[in-house]
Amino acid sequence: MTRTIRLLPSFLTVGVWTLLSRVLGFVRDIFIAGFLGSGPVAEAFLIAFSLPNMFRRFFAEGAFNMAFVPMFSKKVEAGEGAKEFATDALSGLAGILVIFTVLAQIAMPWLVLAMASGFQGDERFDLAVYFGRVAFPYILFISLAALLSGVLNALGRFAAAAAAPVLLNLIFISAMGLGYLAGWDVVSTLVWAVPVAGIAQLILVWIAASRAGMRLIPRRPKMTPELKRLAIIAGPAALAGGVVQINLLVGRQVASFFDGAIAWLNYADRLYQLPLGLVGVAIGVVLLPDLSRRLQAGDTQGGRDAFNRATEFSLALTLPAAVALIVVPLPLVSVLFERGAFSQNDSISTAYAVAIYGLGLPAFVLLKTVTPLYFAREDTKTPFKFALVSMLVNVVIAVGLAGIMGYLAAALGTTLAAWANFWLLWRGTKSMDGAAAIDARLAKAAPRILAASIIMGAAIWGISALIEPHFSGGLRYVALIGMVAVGGAVYAVTVVLLGGLSPAQLKGAFKRS
């Protein structure tokens, strides 16, 4: 039933599926930008869709799974009642979510105001309330799917869970295409596709878990001693997840007072989410169950090596992506999104946000490597305390600078809050007996990776200046692909020449002894 977790193959499995999901996500957002632009309907839909996603991260991928996965992984390693525990957890989560979904339908106007009070008094408010009520049941299906994904990940089976988001994007794209061809209202078709996508994802991972020997059938929830312990551990994680969502709320509240800003920040978010999803999500998904099982087995050195290799892998792929987002945001945005209802002004406004998010991308990804060190030890209180500090940083910057920077204050607040959170978490690992100690290989590789990334940035900046007219012409995709390809080649050659990472080193480093 279980499989040995080999880090690099597992990272690549999750990474490839996540890359496909992010590419399809771009196609999805290109459709949304083309059909809806950055107007009232687009902003109403984006707020409505963000509601179940916000609470999903709070309930499932955040608080619940961060507590559940280490406990389940240790039971798998010890061979003690893993299936019973997973069934009880699934039943309890389902019961909570059914009640919560009903309450959210009643409270939807207040939830919309909590997300975007700038909508009050205009057409966006009523649209967002209607869209929110249709889309919100998604949280029930996707949260249960997230728990089943955690089960699969703990068993060393990453493919189905990583593939599930692909279904979401395929269903969204198909819904918009079908709505357009059939003459239906495209945004209404898109909204109704949200719960359908949740059901499809749940079915996929449930079948995969059943085939892995974890056929979980929900039953009447009951409070067992194990669930009590899960609740105790999940409590601080839930509060930490709440802090993260407050950060998102602050950003959306600030943006809601600037016409088009919610859409601009959303499209900018999609761009930096590509490398974050490809690297950060892959590492977070694989590293937590692996560290938990190593701790259960007493493999301290193995856990330290896993952390260093994960950090090395993160930097190797994240630093060049961050530099690209900072150096050439406008070509990226204009080629990908500028068409139909999405104007040149929308591209420029989105590009500014992309550059600011690029500054925070390394922190966003490194959080995925350091946070599992706490959760694997069932320590959810410390990340909560540090999340509170990062929330204060975000609020002060986003609200305090909104009068000067406008909507960009929200992006800057998010970026600096991520760096503050990472620094606090990193400093907090000093009490873990060297679990996050930097080894000689990482200390040597990191500055070389940074240098290679800067050289690559100079190269793509020069190329973009030379071929700038082509980014808005008929060869826009060719120009963008060419720039990315040349930048990638420059980085690959430079990082090897400077003595950074090589494919052979990576392959050897991620083999498990």
C-alpha cells in the first residue's frame, strides 16, 4: 500500500502535473480576460470564486491537512490504524463543511462585503452575492478532495492528487467555450462550472485512494481520542490559516476601492503562481509526509538532508523565475492576456503588480520548505505566532501606503509579509537540533544560483528591448517563447560554469539511501 518516497521523482511527478495545471490555468485566465476583461462582471466573479477557495485553504489545505498529514503519515509508518483514522477525519470534516456551507449561503452578502466592501452600492455587489451562492458548495467537494489527496501523498502516491487541479481548468475552459458557442451567458456558465469541477476532483482522488487500499466511506461523525488530538493540533494551524486569509482579505479590500484592481492583482497572481505552484507546491506536498515518516523512524540526518536538497532545488528553479518576473513583466502580461476586453492599460497595471510579486517569490517558495519542519513535529503554535507578525506587516503596508501607491500597496504588503514570515520561521528552527542547518553543498550552490539568475536577467532584458515590437504583433508567442528559451539556456549554462547545480548532481542528491 505504501511506497518509499524518493524526493526528486516525487517532486517531478507533482511538478509536471502542477505545470500542466498552471498552463491550463493560463489558458483559463486568457479566456476569462478575453470574455470578461477587468470590468464589474469579472471582478464579481473573481470575488465569488475566491470565497470557497479562501475557506478551502483555511479548512483543508491549511489547518486540517497540515495537522492530519503528519499524524496519518506516522500511523502509516508504524502500521497502526491509518485507515480508521482517515475515515473518522473525513467524516468529521464532511459534517463540519455541510453545516458551514448552509450558513455561508445565508451570510453571503456579509461575506462579499468582508471580501470587497468597495462593491457596496454598485452592480458588482449583487452579482458577487449571486455568483457566490452558486460557487460556494465547491468548498465541500474540494476540501474532501484535499484530505484524500493528503492520504495519497502520505502513501507516496502523488500523481492523482497532483492531476486533480487539471480537471478544474479543463472544466472551466470547456464551460466558457461551450457557453460562447451555444450563445449562453459565458459568466453564468462559468459560475455553474465551479461546483461541477469540485465534484469531478473529488471523484478522481476518491477512486485513486480506493485503489491504494484506502476506500474511505463517510459515516456518522464521532469524536474519538485521535480526532480530539487532531483538533488540538489543528487549532493553532486553523488560526494561522485565518491569519493568511486576513492577509488576502486586506489586499482585496484595498484593491476593491480602485476600479479594475482586483482583476489586475488576480492576473498578476496567476503569473507568479506558475513557478510557485511548480516548485513550492511540489516541495510542500512531498516534504511534509517524508519528514513526518523520517521523524517517526528516528532518521534525523535523513530529514536534514531532505530539507537541504529541497531548499537547493527550490532556489535553482525559483530565483531565475523571480528575476524574470521583475525584469520583463510587461512582455509576459501583454502576450498572455492582452486581447479582447483586456486592454494595454490593463497590461501595464498588471505588470507593475507582477514585478512586486516577483520580489516575494523566493520567500513564498522557501516558506514551503521551512514550514513542514514545524508541522512534521506537530508544532502548529509557532507558525501561528509568526503568521500574526506577518499579518501586522501586511496590514501596515497595504493600508498605510494605499494612499500613495494605490492598489500596488496590496502587492507590496503581501511580498514583505512573506519575507517577514520566512525570516521568523527560519530563525525559529535553531531550536530543532540542526534540522534546518545549511550543509556545505547548499552554502556553495546558493550564491552561484543567484549569480546565474542575475546574468540571465540581464540577457532577457537585452533581448526584450531588441524584440519589443514583436510582443504586440502577430509573432507575439514566438517572441515570448524565444526570449524564455534563450534566458533558460543562458541560465543553464551559467549555473553549471559557476559551479552551481547540474542534472547529475540533482539526480544523485535526491536518491534515497
